Amino acid sequence: MSSTAPPRGSPSPVGLAVSPEVEAALACGGAVVALESTIICHGMPYPKNLQTAMEVEAIVRENGAVPATIAILDGVPHVGLNSEQLERLAISGRQFQKTARRDIAQVVASGGNGATTVSATMFFAHKVGIPIFVTGGIGGVHRHGEKTMDISSDLTELGRTPVAVVSAGVKSILDIARTLEYLETQGVTVVAYRTNEFPAFFTEISGCKVQCRVDSSEECAKIIYANKNMHLASGILIAVPIPKQHAASGNVIESAIQQALKEADDKKIIGNAITPFILDRVKVLTGGSSLEANIALVKNNALTGAKIAVALSDLRKRASDGFRRSAL
């Protein structure tokens, strides 16, 4: 059963369409998990993307929370999609613009369709009061980023938007050490879930240690709750390793990544086109094992994120009950 907590106390922001299911859950302080839509439109082929999206939402529900997939449809940001809308995203695929925070105004103003990235999904989740967001992996500092200054807006969003992001760490095509340095500069709390090492998306090992380790959803909830109470106004990155049984060989994938990076350079592929190109090439070069690993980690993150959302809702409810008793 879903947990309840104190209601958020304010209606949906003007200009956003919040699904009745999500609205009801937020109104009673229930557990809600935000989900992005770029992974549906740009991360997987149809119909695998639709199947995965539906299975991820089902996992969230089965573990006591309400899923809220976020996308921009015909110029209107939607928080929580029905099955027809999910199918539209899946079939349309890359016809939907990959939408980060910088793109939101343009997509909305033009009445366009946008598949939200981590930064845009965080923005809309915070707008409606959803404290937890589940994704596959976040963007980061690109390799050779010290020369190109190619740094994902996901990192600055984490620095200024108080949403906890559950991911399998940073995409392994990036410079993980510099990404963690940048997150520290942004004041982002980085939490490793049941590990001492920051995971590298497809693999459990990155070579980068993390200072903050947690071993339960309740511990995660306490950190999120403290972050909000301290008004830190920054996000939290909860890094969850891919399940051991699905982790592809790190050496094989790393070799494929290096080859894909060279091909991208040769083809002069730049900007936000790099990540989908490299992931597609890695999928081919690894015989599809990277796609299966991607799906497995997203589902595992959904399971973990739902449990954290329920624990946070329970924690808020207990705190509210205690406050009311003390006031009597």
C-alpha cells in the first residue's frame, strides 16, 4: 500500500498538466516518483521502449509509489502520463525534441513535443512537489571537458534544484572523476547505495570512492528529509550499482566506448547528439548486451527509488504526527 504524508498544500502550477493519479497522491502526501521521457524517445527502439516504460511504471506501483513520467505534449508540460500518451512517445521516438532546461521555453512557446532530460525532469518534478526522480544515468563532464567545457546541465540542475535523483551513477562515456569534482563544487550530496564506490552506469566499478554510503531506503529518506529541512536548495544524487547478475564486462564495454568515441570524433558529431550515437554504437559493438544492461539498471533504480519514496513519505508522516502531538 502507498504511504501517506502531510499534503503539499498548494495546487498545480499554472501551465502544467498533472495527471489525476499524481495530483491525488501529492495532495495526500503519498509517495510519488518522477520519471524522464528522453529514455523512451531517444534511448531505446520501439516497441522495446514502450515495454520498458510500462514495466518501470509497474515496478514503481508494485512497491507502493505512484509513477509520474514527465514530457511536453503539444506545448504543455505533463506530469504523469496515461497509456495512450506513453505509446505516443514510444512510437514518435526522436520526433520528440530532446529537452533540457534550456529548451523548455522554446518547446512550450512553439507548441512542440519534448522528451525531458534529467535537468528538465528535475525542474518539473520540483515545480509540482515531487522530491524523488528515477533515471538510468545522469550526464556529466565529457572526456576532455577541461578543454571543451562540455558539461551536462544535469550537474548544474542538481546544484540548484532540491530533488533526489536515483541513478546508476554517471554514464560510462564521461569523465567520472571530473564529474564528481564538479558536483562537489555545486554542493551536491552524492550518496552511494550499498557500496563504497561510485558506479559507472554499465558496471559497478569506476575507481572513484564516495564519502557517503547508505545501506537502506530509510537512510536515504533521512538525508532527503534533512536536505529539505535545512533549506539547502540543492539536489542529491543517489548512485545505485547495476545488479551483479546484469553487469556487463567492464573491459568489453570500455573497449566499445573508446571505439564509439573515435567514430563520433571522425564523424564530427557534437552536442547532445553524442550520447545517443555512442550508446547506439556500444549496443551494436557489444551485441546488444549494453541495451539489456541499461534496461536492467533502470528497473533496479525504479525499485530502489520507489522504496525511498515510501520511506520518505512515512518519515514525513511520523514527523507531522509528532509535531501535532507536541502542539496539544
